[in-house]
Amino acid sequence: VIGELVPKQIALRAPEPIAAAMAGPLMALAWGAAPVVWLLDSSSGALFRLMGLKRESEEHVTAEELHLIVAEASKSGVIEEHERSIISGVVRLADRPVREVMTPRTDIEWIDATLDDAGLRAALVEASHSRLPVAEGSVDAVIGVVQARDIAVALFKGEPLDVRALMRQAPIVLDQIDAMDALDALRQAEVPMALIHDEYGHFEGIVTPADLLAAIAGEFASDADPEDAPTVVTRDDGSLLVAGHMAADALAERLGIDLPEERDYATVAGLALAVFRHLPGEGESFVEQGWKFEVVDLDGRRIDKLLVSSAHDAG
């Protein structure tokens, strides 16, 4: 108490005057002890070399330690809660593969280059995005990206609507690369959209700067489809109704559970499939780290909704 807690509390009450008063004596102590410190450091270094070991010359802060620091700063009021959320999002983004933040192929609006002029015009009228992947007959055969402004210019000039001539090349990235590496690819791209492929060359989805920003700061209302249900809804009893396509790590952070660093899934539905190891039926459930996950809705062979509640309350 006397050796640590009391001095710490005194210093916290007047940090600047005490720091200024102690700076001189500490500098003198450091200067006087420098030869002894050098001797001890050199001798320990020599012993490491004799044993064939390498010394770590730098201190490394892990992502988990950084999360704890940010959480403590938020708790003490040094940073606001929304600032903590964004900082955590940036740290989490650096550890996420791009497949966890991409828009999957099943949710993509795209233009079929094989359509005639009337078909293209009808498809463009229905489209709600300013940039669209261009494919030949199937979304699996994406060949480029077309921008709405390029189409508008062609229409204003009275030119034929040829999406192959108007489309631009987008970078192709593997679904296993980090999201930050995908950001580097987007910076150098002709259009702010990258095509995601797996190791076998199959088209998996797209990623845009908006996807990366949403992964950091959360979804924007302007980007959400009004017909889509919210990703997660808190019910009156405290349980959560979660969409299967919700990012697994986002839910894990909200629930305070740990996910394996090496995992083959990106969504909550993928987490459920990894546990079940089969396509579950409605009503099937499992418990994970104190939380009960129950499948409440299926869309064909896809897990659409899960109910997440405390396993203790359920018991």
C-alpha cells in the first residue's frame, strides 16, 4: 500500500507538478546508472548469443492488448464510445480476410452483357447502384465493371449502348487476403471495386470502399435496402434476432465470445454450420460460450435467422 498505491494516488492528483519535480533527479539517476545498465545488458546479450537465442529488441502490443487499452480508455472517459467502436473496427479490419467484408455473389446487382439494347435499358432502370459488374450470361462470368456516368454520357451523345465498350477492368483479388490488402488494391484500381475469387478461380463477390467503411463504422442507412430486415434486433426479453448473413466477428464482439483465428466461415450462419456440420432444421440449437443459438428461419438451404439468448436464462 505504502510503496505503490499511495504514491500512485498522489501522482494522479497532481501529475504535472510531480513529474516536473522528479524529472531532474530521475535524469541524474539514469545518467549515473548508465554504465551499470550497459554492463548488465551487454552480459545478458552475450549469454543469449552463446545459447543461440535471439533477443526481441522491440516490445510488441498484440491486437487483444490494444482492444483492452481502448476499452479501458472508453470506460475511464478518455475517449467516447463511438470513438472506441471505430478504433476497434479499424483494428478488427486488419485481422479480417476480405471474404468477411465483401458483398457475396448472391446479393450482387449485375448487368448481362448478352442482353439487347432494350434489355440493357430495362436492367439499368432497375439497378440501384452507380457501379455494376458486367457478366456474360451468368454472375459467375464477370468480365468487368460499368459505371452509371459512363452510360449516361453515351446516352446523352446518342451512341449505341455497348456495355462491353463502356466497361472498365476491376482488380481480381483472392478471398483469403486481408481486408487491408484489398484496400491497397482498391487504391490503385481504375474503378473503386474489386472482384473476389477463391483459389479455384470461382467468383465469390465484390468489395468496395463502402464495404470496408461499413466494416469499420457499421452499416449506413443510405446503403441499406428498405425491404431488408435489420441485421440484428434486440427483443423485449433481451434475446437477439440475428440475420444469418451478419458478420460472425461483429456478433462475437457484441456477445463477448471468442472465435478461432483460423476459421472457414465469415457469417453467423457459417458459424452455425461449422458447429452443426449439417444443414439444420428450424428449432435446432447449440450452445456456444454461454449463449444459445437457435435456428428460427430457413430460406431454402440457407440459414436466414437465428435467435441468440443466454444459455443460463434458457436453462
